[in-house]
Amino acid sequence: MKTILVSLLIAPVAYAQNVQRNIPYAEPAHERQVLDVYAPAGASSLPVVFWIHGGGWQTGDKSDVQEKPAAFTSKGFVFVATNYRLLPNVDMGTLTRDVAKSLGWVHKHIGKYGGDPKRIFVMGHSAGAQLAALLCIDDRYLKAEGVPVAVLRGCVPVDGDTYDVPAIIETSETRRRVHGQPQAKFGYREKFGNDPVKHRDFSAVTHVARGKGIPPFLILHVAGHPDVSAQAERLGAVLKDAGIPVRVFGAKETTHARINADLGLPTDPATKELFDFMADALKR
């Protein structure tokens, strides 16, 4: 562990990287039920980053990882990027269970790829941020896949706006109404099931409670965007009230796309915050 912690504090160096793509995590597997594993050459018992892509739950792909695989593997992590089935082909519950099943596969099999199944960080951008936060807080999904919450070392949702789904529905629909704009035909209300009970159930804030083993959180968001900032602060406050270690970091002079694309660059402020958070989490 000492070697890993030291490596978090230095600039990335060139590492030989092993990549295995399109590994099925379900049987039988849909074409979207696959993941990629990136590992340093000779990896053994390294902590794992499990990454969930964004795309509004309707688009996106595990290949959209930019600098992340190189950044994490160079610092002594195994990096996993997962796909999942998308709206409207499946509903939100099925989609979420896909991601939980993928994480279940990682917990069971990542040791064969040089990862430590007892030290997993869950991260995601945009729609992936909502999924990451929900899986780390609503333990029903991971329990169904045999994943103990104790193996989660940290959660890093990046620029999500749906940790409190009823709040973003009211915000977005009010904005359209007061400006005389038509409501979205397939907006947040419809994506999450057009049912207030489902809206609350898919909200990470609903399930925060003491004594559940919820891991530490680093919530990254674009400081200049009111919706993601409000949602980040909302989730952060609920976690703090429950005694969960949490940091909320607003990245300045960036955008929703750039905060994701720049994650892993050595000069990126959010990246520095991320690796500081991970170093602290690995000491726990």
C-alpha cells in the first residue's frame, strides 16, 4: 500500500498498459453488457476505479474515457469502464441493475486482471454520476449482486444534476414554463418513470442514512452552472448530515464536457482534488 500512496503524489510516468475490451459481465450478455479493463503491466492487487459513462442515459459509450485510463494506470490503479443498456430500450431500473451487475462482475473477477476486489472506487460523469451516487448509497443494487459496501473505498460523481430527481424536475419544468417554452417530450420526468415514487427512489439523497457503510464522497461539479452546483451542494449536505465524509469541489472556467475530458490531466485542478481524495481514502 505504501507504494500506491506514494505514486498518487507524483506526476504520471509512462507505464506499459494491458487492455482487454468487451468482456461480457452477464450471461447471456446483450451487446451493451460489456466492459473494458485497463491495467498496468504486472498489476497485482491494485485498487480499482470503476467508471460509468454519461450521455443522458440514452447515449454514450465506455470508450469515451479520454485521459483517464493512462492517468489511473500510471498511478497504480486498475481502470474499468462499463457499458450498460440505454433508454428507451430498457427502463431506468433495468439500466441501473446493469451497472450493478457490471460492478458485481468486477468484484468477483478483477483479481484475475491485477485488481483488488476489496478496494474499489466508483465514479461517473453526468448520467454516470447519478448512477455512481445511487449505487454507493442505495445498497439494494449491490447487495443483489453480492457486493459488500465495505469494498467501496470512495465515490466520485462528476457534474451530475440528478441526485435529487424531484428537485431537478421542478427546476427544469418551471424554467420552461416561466419562459413560455414547451416541456420536453422525454425529459427527466419521463426518463425516471413519470411517477413521483420512482423519482424519489432513483434519487441518491433519498437513501442516505447513518450506519449503512456509505463510502466517502468527492462531488465534482462545474462551478458556473446553477443546476449541477445546487445538486452537488444538496447531496453534499445530506451526506454531511449523516456523518459521511464528503468534499464538494466546484471547478472554475470549465464546462460540462471539459470537466470530464480534462479529468486525468496533471494540470487540472479537479484532477488534483481527485487524487488527493483517493490518497486519503486509501489510508482509511
